[in-house]
Amino acid sequence: MKNNHHFTRRQFVKTTAAGAIAASQIAPTYAFNIHGSSQSGKLAALGGTPVRSNKKWPEWPYKDQNVLDEITKTTESGIWCRIQSKNGTVPTFEKKYAEMIGVKRCVAVGSGTQALHTSVEALGLGPGDEIITSPYTDPGTISAILSARALPVLADIDRLSFQIDPDDVERRITPNTKAIMPVHMCGLPANMERIMQIAKKHNLLVIEDSAQAHFAKYKGQMLGTIGDLGCFSHQSSKVLACGEGGSIVSNNEELMERCYTVQNHGTSKYGRTETIGPKYRMNEFEGAILLGQLPTVMDRHYTRNKNARYLTSKIKDIPGITPQKLYDGTEEGSFYLYTVNYDKKQHNNVDRSKYLKALAAEGINLSPYIKNGLHKEPWVDNILTRNVYKKMYTSQRLKQFKEEMACPNCDIVCDEEMVMLWASGPLLGTQDDMDDIINALGKVYENRDQLDKI
């Protein structure tokens, strides 16, 4: 972030036009979308003219005629459950998605949380075992661990990438640690090189929570294919969505057979009930919706990446906001979210909430993401009262677990710094749409002296 308190519109247009060259072959300069000089210096929240008004973002979830045809075909077929046919929509989606991700096998389930829980069970993790993961994530991440009665140990995050901090992961390893569950926040890679090094050093398993990270690429590999197992969500907000739904991927055929058996209420493909397992099967209608999107899903993926690169090339020159840090080796993201780090010191020490109100008035609705980290949720005290945890973990370990729950970086990110655009739909917009975002951010910074009046 630059400490530049003399940032004018003329400088903004000049610097951002230059920065855009790397993101686009044709990068025309543009001015703020403000009409009338008498309004140009006033924030819309205080009566000025908004940067963007009466313009819609692309609709989400995505649907086209191919999706509708797949649903109709499935309805008429009478094959509504995956076990009715080896060639139904779910088995077909599994084969095609595995090919696209670059793995040998995929098992589809009913949600991303179910994918994670299935993976934990298939790897034989349970009571007495510890799994290190991030506090800055959906509750489904730790739900998968708790459902197996293992212990979720939360490591703090990096304030600029919003990803789990590998150094803090290593500090939290105990003799009971059996796995790491990195979360690829916002659809961008965690520092997988360091995480895999730590896993190898301490003989730990790795389950990638790639719920938001479909088709994201890191050092030539798709996210979800780097660890022992990778798990995706297909909930309606995700970039490959079917309302609810999830999938597990791996090149380990034996492990994937165990995943199939676990999610099929413990019953293997041979029809024998072999282990403990819930019923997590994906239904054929969800498979149909996913299958209908696959022919065009990569077109949307590339559009999001193009627009994200364009945004970053411009926003990086606006003081007080920093685009999400990407680790070396990041090639592509899903850009489920497009995020920046907000520095209130460079906005006259104005709280993030007023900053977001100012942007909303300009027609750009950004928001925080997670209200507070999972280390501050009641589940922590809840499990400490449960007999299974008292039996499987020593009182000393549980006391230490509680005392070491602090994640100060996560607190700052949640309370003050993270600002995001939900991007599954909006990042499919035009360059004019992206310019509206950039212009609104630049306008609010330029008029930051007005923010405390909102």
C-alpha cells in the first residue's frame, strides 16, 4: 500500500491505464463515471451523483437451455437416484469432472461439507486425532472434523492472503496431529508448497478444502489434486453450482473406493455393507444441473480470471486498498470472491462500515465476508463438555486447546480489513462493469475526507 495523500483523478487515470496493459491487449483510459462538475467532488451518500446506477450484474446461478434440457431429460427418464444406473447423470458427471480436474476419480455427494466428512472418515481419522485447519472459513470445514469426533485445531491466517499461515500450522502440531485441512479461500490457492512440505516432514495427511476453488491452478496442478483428497462444494453460490452438492477427487483409486463406500451408508460397490458411513449420495437432478454446465463452465472461468486481472491491475494503484495476496505459483483462480484488504489509516481512520456505505451509495455493493472466525463460536465450549471428547483427549490437552484458540490475525481481518465482491456472477460482467467498480473505489478514496460525515 502506498502512503500517497495527493492522489488526484488525473494521476489515477494515468497510473491505472498504464497498469492495465498487462491484463488486456487493449486497455483504453477512462474517467470516473460522474456527470456534472458540480457533483463530481461529492460522495453519492452525501448527495453526489453515483458512479453506477440502474445497471444489473449478470444473473446467478447460471442456467441455459442445455441445463434445462438435462433436467427435463432426467425427469422423463425416471432415473432419479444414482444407484439406478451406471450411466446416469451423477456417474457421468463424476467421469467428466475428474477428466477436467486432471484426476483418475471423482465421487459426488450431497454437499461440500459431506465431501469433507466423507474424506475424514475414509482416511480413518476420528476420536483422539487432531486436524489442523483455518478459522476463516465456512462452519462446514470444522463440521466435517467434529462429525468424525476428531479435534479441529485452528491455525491463524495471513492478513493479506486470508489463507492459513503455514508457520502457525507447524507451531500447532502435536503427537495427536494426523492431518492438515487447508482452505483455499475465495477460490485462490493457499500456500500449498509450504503445507505439503510440513505434511511430509511430520507424516501428515492433507485434505484440501477446495469448496470455493473449482478449476483454480497452482504450479501446474488444479487445486484439489495436490493433497491426498480434494473436496469441492456445488452449493448455489459456487462457480459450478447445483443448489447443494459436493465432490471428492483423487488419483488414489483405493482411497476413492473407500470414499464411495463411506458416502453410500458404508456399502461398497459390491453391495456389501463394510464400514460405518452416512448416506451422502448426490441425486440425479443435481447431477443433471452440473452436467448441463460443463460444456461452457471454462468460458466463465476464463472470463472471471480476465476480469480479476483487469481489476487488480487498476486497483493496485489506489492507496488504502490492496488486492488479495497471491502466492508464488498461483496461475488461475476460481474467483468465487474478489477481495481486497482495507486500510482505514489511509481513509482518515474511518471504520470499514462507513467505507462500505459510501461504496454502496455509488452503486457498488461490497461487504465483509465472515463476521468472526470459528475460534469465537460456541462449538469450542460445547465439545469440551461432551463425554466423547473428555474420554478421548486428556484434560490437560483440552485445557491447552482452549487456551491456545486465539487467532489475532483472523480477528483483524474479520473486524476491520477484508472487503469482498461476491464474484460468481459479477465477475462475468463487461469491462465497463469492472470500470464502475474501479471508479467507485477511486472516487471514495479521493473523497475520503467526507467519509466521517456518512
